Amino acid sequence: MEQTYQYAWIIPLLPLIVPMLIGVGLLLFPTATKNLRRMWAFQSILLLSIVMIFSINLSIQQINSNSIYQSVWSWIINNKFSLEFGYLIDPLSSIMSILITTVGIMVLIYSDNYMSHDQGYLRFFAYMSLFSTSMLGLVTSSNLIQIYIFWELVGMCSYLLIGFWFTRPVAANACQKAFITNRVGDFGLLLGILGFYWITGSFEFRDLFEIFNNLILTNEVNFFFATLCAVLLFAGAVAKSAQFPLHVWLPDAMEGPTPISALIHAATMVAAGIFLVARLLPLFIVIPYIMNFIALIGIITLFLGASLAIAQKDIKRGLAYSTMSQLGYMMLALGMGSYRNALFHLITHAYSKALLFLGSGSVIHSMETVVGYSPDKSQNMVLMGGLTKHVSITKTAFLLGTLSLCGIPPLACFWSKDEILNDSWLYSPIFAIIAWATAGLTAFYMFRIYLLTFEGHLNVHFQNYSGKQNILFYSLSLWGKRGSKRINKNFCLLPINNDENVNNDENAAPFSQKIYQIDENVRKRTRPFIRIAHFKNKNTYSYPYESDNTMLFSLLILGLFTLFVGSLGIPFNQEGVDILSKWLTPSINLLHQKSNNSMDWYEFLKDAVFSVSIAYFGIILASFLYKPSYSSVKNFDLINSFIKRGPKRTVWDKIINGIYDWSYNRAYIDAFYRISLTAEVRGLSKLTNLFDRWVIDGITNGIGVMSFFVGEGIKYVGGGRISSYLFFYLFSVSIFLLIINLFSADAFFSSILNFEFS
């Protein structure tokens, strides 16, 4: 067994072979490398599969032996300083390795077809393999300095992948925003690492935990300084895992290709912050204020992410805020000390959210195939609908991930989220109420995404292919009254009242009272879902179609994971201990917690009924409001009938529109940062620029100008006569000597007076 552990260094290094070979190939044999580009995808998948098999083998050995293995070698040696480099294989690192490799393989298989049309195909797979190396190196690091090195490499790869389509200004701005926001947290992480080295004199995890615990027990450490260093360490996790208030980069990061979102924004990079807190939990757990602070940030993040997801129109941004909310659940669990439940939810959420992101990518891919459909509209759920009969397999996979995230049994996230919700009651009733309410909100916004995307009819639906009959259009207004909506040959929208204008369908609030009809003058505002193709046959139409088999294969495998990975937390044996608890026994013992996680089935079922009821309430409410059919209009009329006209109705409208504006405008946090931070930094930069131009450059330029004028003046003094030069020289020397003598006389008389006085 130990002989197998000795080769664990191949886990981070094996995927690095692909970007190195691609780089050498493009340098020496560019034409052949580009022509054989599918070969590099195969090599990426093969090498990552080898790493996955090796990681699974190590994990099985750990489950059987409950062992931890560490191998280090000296990197920097000095009389007063020593730094080692190595790898640590424990339950946490093995879980993360399996997670990274399994999701990574599915994403690479999916990307082979998804990115096949892109000119940056080779660059994409080089970046992805480099990211896998960085992430695997991060989770197997044996000390804080090594973690920080790979932490920065992960950030660099994230920057490259988010800005993969860097020619698009939106993508270029998104990668810069992600990079700068993460630099804030990374700077705090670096200061925290240096602070704890100042306290303990070690970067190694085992030595760090042991020395710090002894210092706390003997009261030999400044508690305020230790708390400050712990907060700085946590700042790195806040930025990387998109926790409040450094979460603003995550929704904009959706500008990258969808497979990137499935990998780094669902299962790996955003999970790095959770991994860091879990790794350092033995350090944080002896500082109660830090644990409370972690739980507070988690509860704020989970509710904020859910509330911001309910009005998003971009399908990927909605899933991004969902990721933010679920990461908040994990952070809350870590703050409560529920180490096992936080990692359990990390596993179940990773597979479920990767399935959802890849499913959204399949939808986007199919929408972009519609003839004449604008690519920038392919992610807008308002312009979707009725995709069930066209992409039925994708719809089934997306529904599976949606139900899992809602917490519907027996899918994966039900088992993990339910345990976090139960633990929250023991920690704080206020936190528990917020967490349970957010669970219902999660079911609401996830089914809103599902219904707007797949259910109902196509937003522009031809009743017959000859085009002679009228065409039905579902209004963008969620709260609009029932009315006849017809479409003419140009498939465009205008308000019924001529004095009202619609600038853009993106700005039409779904809770608006406006009623829309079709007009021929707004072609530029919205594109039809289906348009007549400019082929010889004028009755030929382009419909979205299902993705290729390689993309569907990844959806199928991730769907199976979503179905069955929750069984890791179910105690099937007679001892009542589940596989995950047995797997995590060495790490749980390090935290001085009980490893036996036996389940009281009666209590579990009683709590599960409550949590599932909340989830079903959110699902029913979403179906009641967002199912795109005229029955939903009747539902709105039914709601309106219970609300009296006049002041009460006005208050109701203000509340609904206020909630929508809060969510759609991202709680105004981005605007606040833009006003309070961006504008202030720009103002300071302008003042610095003025100081540099007029003071620093002014002094330098002034000396040059003065030298010029002095030289010009002296030029005209010279007449070429030596007698004049001698007279001027003697006169200057005489004046100089006279001044020296005067000052010397004053110094002489003052010294005499001081002597007599003393």
C-alpha cells in the first residue's frame, strides 16, 4: 500500500503533459499540430482518466485502512528558514481528486464536440489541462506556501478561461473583473499565511495545527492577532468561492464557454475556497469568533445568491447565482463545525450543478443552430420555451439536476442539504429559518429556469407551416392581462398604447402591467425563435435539435452520478455508519469529533417531510406563475381578484416590482462598488496623474528650463576679451571671500560671548 502512495506525485503532474506537448508542437510543427487537433483531446481525456483511476485506488485503500500519507522533500534550506515541497494524501485530498477528475473527464468529452467549431480548440484544451494540473496540485499540497502557489495558478487559468473569447469586450471585462476581485482575497490569504508563520514558525499543516493549539492552550499567543490572521486566511476562500461581499465576479464569469462554467464554476475552482476552509478547520475551530464569522458569511451568501437568482433572464447567470447560494450552504456547515456534511454537499452539488451547466450548454448550442437566431440571445430564457419535443434528452437531464438541487428525494442534494438544514436548528434558530426559507426559494428559481426554458410552447410557434394562419406569441409580461396577441410577418413587439415605448425586450420587467402586441417596426429589438430559412424552399423552417452523442454521453454519466452519489451518506450497514463517514474518519478524528454518524431514521424522515414540503411549495409556486400557457394568465387573474383595486393593489405592485428590481439589478451591489470604489479609485488616479505631471515632472522640466535660460544669459555675457573675464572673476572671488569673512566674524564673536557667559 505504501508503495502505491509513493507514486501519488503523478496526480498533479500527469495532466501537465498535454499543454507542454501542445506548446512544443505549435512551436516546431504548427501545421501538423493543428490538423491533428482531435488527438490532443483524446490525450487529455486519457491522462485525466489515469489520474482518476489512481485516485480511486488510493481512496479505496484509505477507506480500508483509515490512513494518512505525506511525502515531502527540501526545497529551500537556510540556517533560519526551511521550506519543503511535497504532497499530502488524506480523505479530503482524495475526495477532491476524484471530484476534479470525474467531472473534468465528462467536461472534456463534452467539450470535444462543443468547441469543435472554434478556432481556439487547441488553446482551450491546453488551458483546461493546465487548470486540472493546478487544481490537483492545490488539493494535494502539504503546506500553506505550496497551496498559495497553486492557488495563484488556478486564478491565472481561470483568467485565461473566462476570457477565452477575449475579442469580445464583455468577456475581456469579465475575466479582468474576476482576476482583480480574486486579487483582493489572495492578498489577504498571503498576509494570513505570513501571520501564522510568524506565530508558529511553520508552514506545514501538521506542525501548524499542533503548535497553534498548544499556544492557545497555554495562552502564549496574542488572541487578537491570531483572529486577524485567521480572518485574512478566510478572505482568500471568500473571494475564490464567491462569498459575500466578493461574489460579484461569478455571474460575469459566465461569459466564458459553457464547459468552463461546468468545471471551474461548479465543481472545482469555486470549491477551492470550501476546500481551504475545510483544510484549515483544525486551526479555525479553536477560535470561536472565526467559526461564527464563517457561519455568518455563509448564511448571508446563501440567501443573497438565492434572492438574486429569481429574476435573472440569462440561464447561465441564474445557475451562477444558484452556485453562489449552494456554496453558502457549505460555508454555513463549516462555520457550524459540520465538516462531514459540508463535504457531502460539496460532492452532491458538484455533480448536480455540472449536469445543469452542461445541460444549459446543450440548450445554448441548439438555440444557436436556429437560422437567423442572434448568438447574444441564445442564453435568454425569455426567448426560449417549448424545447421539450426538440431536445428531450437534454430536458430530462436538466430536470434531474433541477430536482436534485431542489432537494427532492432520492436525488443527491436531498441527502446533503437536509443534514445541513437539520444542523442549523442546533446552531441558531434564526440561521435555521433563513436556511429553510432559502431551500424553498431554491426550488422556486430552479423550476422557474426549467419552465421558462423547456415547458409550454415555442415563444414563436407556427400553427401551420404555410404561414397563412395567425401566430401565437407569449407576452414577455408575467403580470400582463389576458388579451389577443397576434404576430405579423416580422414577428416583433410593441405596446398596445401608441404613447408607450419599449426600448428593448431585455428591459421589459416580467412583473410589468404593460400589454404587448406584435408590430412590424421593432425587428431590431427581438429576434424570432423560429424564422423562415432563406433556402430555395420558402416553407423550410429551422428548429433547435438535440446535441451530438458525445455531449449527451456526458449528460448521461453526470445524471447517473446525480441519481446515486447521495448513497455515500446513507448508512446501509448494521453499524449505522455510512461510507462517507468511514472515509473521513482520520480527518474527523483530527477535529476531535465523533466519526460515528449513525442515523435515527424516524427523526430523519420527520425532518425530511418538512424540507421536502418546502421544496414542493417552491415548485408549485413557480409552476403557478411561470408555466407559459393561458392557464397561467387565469391564475394571475385569480390572484388579482383577491387583491382590491386602489391603494392595496398599488402597494402590492410596488412590493413585487421592488423584489424584481432588487434581484435583476443584483441587489445594487455592483452599482455600489462602481460608485464607491471604482469612481473613487479613478478620481485618486486622476489626482495622482495631475501631481505627477505638474509637480514631479514640473520640477524636472523647471530645472531644464532654468538651465536653458541661464545658459542663454551667460552666452551674451561673453565678449571674447580676457581682461573682462579676469575682472569678473576677481570681482566674484572678492564678494565670495567677503561673505565668508562676515560669517566667520559673527561665529567668532558669538563663541567669545558664550565663553564669557558660561
